Amino acid sequence: MRIIRHQTTDGSIQYAALQPNGTARRIEGDILSDFLVTDETVTPGKLLAPIQPTAILCIGLNYRKHAEESNAAIPQYPVLFMKSPGAVQNPGDDIVLPRHLQSDEVDYECELAVVIGKACRNVSKANALDYVLGYTCANDVSARDWQIKRGGGQWCRGKTFDTFAPLGPCLVLKDEIPDPNTLRIQTILNGRSMQDWNTNDMIFDVPTLIEFLSGSTTLLPGTVILTGTPQGVGAAMKPPGFLQPGDTVTIEIEKIGALTNPVVAEA
């Protein structure tokens, strides 16, 4: 099942299930607990990020080729950082380059996002996917200057500016993606392919990440896990290439769809 979150013409926010014939049916209830796909056909309004995360847990250096291009050693354990839920951006809305707290090195990162559907703690790799609701596309937008040079050794400042976590366009429930580590994943910038790889290159696969993140730690329903990015980021180009006002960046993942956002400078 493919689920969207949208704003209706009267301003209310609803979920709907996309149908094979291109229509959408209204969903009743809470997608993080009990919900029902009704027979009521709806015309989706403005498309929103498919989930309002309770937390955004992010994994760095989780693709072998990306670690190589970053001249970084393969990590022994997953490298964890966080984004604020306030960084979430909708499909089609602007990625805003910071100007009040200036950044001139804002980068794209295509990532598979995992949405936790049931509270879990100390789960094993063998049953980790039982706690997954579904998957969506994410762009781990990153201000490299604040991440690396000015962050005091912590990545969060460079990773959690407003609009730095676009999600969408839909939430694909796990029954449609039985193995999340077999998916083609891409970034397309202004029509040019920048990243084009496969989630099978993850150092720590999705079940391993859930096992690690739930260790002695409760993952609440609605937790979003960003699982890392493959090689091809702008910071690794020679010379480096960063996002500019007027750019359009698309994250595309097999079996999920395409998440597109324009880029603007902060007013």
C-alpha cells in the first residue's frame, strides 16, 4: 500500500491510500496504530511529508563507496546523529539555504528513510523489520561548513536547519518492499544524475540499524531513520559543488518514487 498525507481545500490534513488506477481513497484513523482505508474517493490537495516524525535518527558513513570518497575508515558501529523534526520539508516545497546563520556549502544526500510503526526496544536483527511501518525517500540536506568546520565535532548544527529533511512523496508500506537493501537510489540535480547506486552497498543494513538503534533505547512509533547516502555528494566533487538558488534536486528510490524540491536562499 502507498499512503500520502495531504492538505484538503478546507485546510484539514488527511491521509489517503493511492490506488492502482491513479485514484486515492480516504484513510480513517491513525496510520501509526489502527487505520482503515475507506471506499470514499478523494482528490488529494497539497502534498505533505508522509509522516510527522517523533524523532529523526540519522546514520553517517553507511555506504562503502561514500566512506571511500570521504577518505573515512569503515566504521565499527553505526555513526549516529539527529535532525530536529522541525527540519522536515514537504515534497515540492523549498530547500532554504541559510543566510542568517550563513552557509555557502549546502549539499544534497539521497537516503532511504525507514518509518517505525510500533514501539520497540532491544529488538534482534532477525525480527527488526516486524517493527517497520514503511519506507519513503529522504534528502539529508547538509551544510558542510557547519557540519565539519564550525560544528565543534558534532554534526547536528550542519544537518538540522529548517527544510533540511525533505520526505516523500509517499509512504510505501513494508509489504511492498520485503527487502529494503535491494533498491536503486539516485540524486538528480538540475536534470543531471549525481548519485546512482543501490542500497545493497550499506555497511549496516536496515535490520542491523534497527537492532543497534533500539539497543537499550525505545524507538517510538513515528521514528524516522535515515540510513545513509551513497557516493557522489557535492562535497566530494573536484572542485566541490554545492546547492545554489534556482537549483532543483530530486531524490528517486526504486519502488517508492521521486521527491523533488527547488532550492532558494533564505530571505
